Amino acid sequence: MPNLTFNFTQQTVIVTGAARGVGLELARFFAEAGANVVAVDFDGDVLTSAVADFNALAIQADVSSTVDVQRVVDATIDQFGQIDILVNNAGILRDGVLWKMTDEDWDAVLAVHAGGTFKFTRACVPHFRARSYGRIINVTSYTGLRGNTGQANYATAKAGIIGFTKTAAKELARFGISVNAISPNAETRMVAAIPPEKLAELAAAIPMGRFAQPSEMCAAVGFLASDISGYITGVVLPVDGGISM
């Protein structure tokens, strides 16, 4: 974990997809920075175990379910009285070339990535508006801009998150709510599934020569979640070692 100096004491943050990878590191980062953390993931058992070494309220939920999303938001308000920061990180993969991709695989990926981002944002906005304050950080991908073989569903969802981020930023700015995104390039479970020879090829194409550790996303998200970034909205910040240049 980098030596960060952010202070989120007396703030409450919801992090989705928090059982592993980037989401887990972000949840830990916010907890260590003093925030009340609500960690959300579909895999409840893994989530509970993952956050056991830091202070977080772990809630099992399906981000594509309106009912589950509202349950998380209600539980957060009941427990902490407010929501200050939302990090929409949850995601899944259902890869396949488009002529073999099923409706179910297409729908599932869009429902989690784009649908979860929309539904959590929609559910949190009334609480942000009531306090004239909110920070929303969405996680998109370089794939949403450039595409990737076998990932038509994922690329579509991530491109949609970019459009959603910019639209929500325009709609919510007047309420004191900023909406930004990061585009990471980190070693996650998704990257680990890539065959070694292909992984080496991908790493060689990154100007910095490597994938980031998930914890290296914390500084960017912490900045966008902090008060010092209050005049920044609608931005997609690449944290990708230069691959998107």
C-alpha cells in the first residue's frame, strides 16, 4: 500500500466489487484513511473473509438488482446516517467472440457493469442532493475505448460507463456532486486468467512495462473522492502505465 495521507474521517463510502482485486484494495484504503466503509460484493463468503483484517460493513448484494442496491443504501444510512462517496467497481467477465456469445452472457455483463453503476448512482443521489455533496467514482477500462477480441459485451459496458459518467456529471454538478472515472490497468483475477504468453505480450505493450498492483489505484481514487478535487467532474483518469496513449 502506498504511503497516502488522505483523511476521510467522518465520511462514509460504498465500494462495490470489494471482495477481491482493486475493490478490496480501495475498501482497505478508505478504512485506513478513517472512513466508514460499506464493502459490497455478490460473493458474500469471500467478501466477509477478505475484509476481516480491517473495519468495514460487509454486505452481500447483486449490483444488477434494484432491490439489492436499495437494501445496501438503506443499510448504509441506517448504520452511518449519510453517504459521502460511491465507488462503482463491480464487474464480471463472460468472454467469447461475438458470433458465439449468448444473450445471457451479453446481458449479464452489461447488467453488472453498466446496470450496477447506474442503479447505485441513482439510489445514492437523493442522499447526496440532500446534503449538497457527493463524490462518485466509476471504474471503466481502456477496452471501452479500443475494444478487445472476445469482449464485445465488456467493451460495450465499459464504453457505456464513460458516457454515463459524463452525463451524470453534467446532471449532478449543480447539486455539489462530482462524477468521475478511472481507467485502470492492474493485476486482477481477470488478468490472471490470461495465458502467460499472451500476458507477457500485453505487458510489453505497456510503456511502463508492467501491470499495476491493485493498490496503485488508491491514490487516484482517493484524489477524486477528496475535497481537493471538488472542481473536477466528468473526467476519465487513466491509471494504466501509459497504455492508452
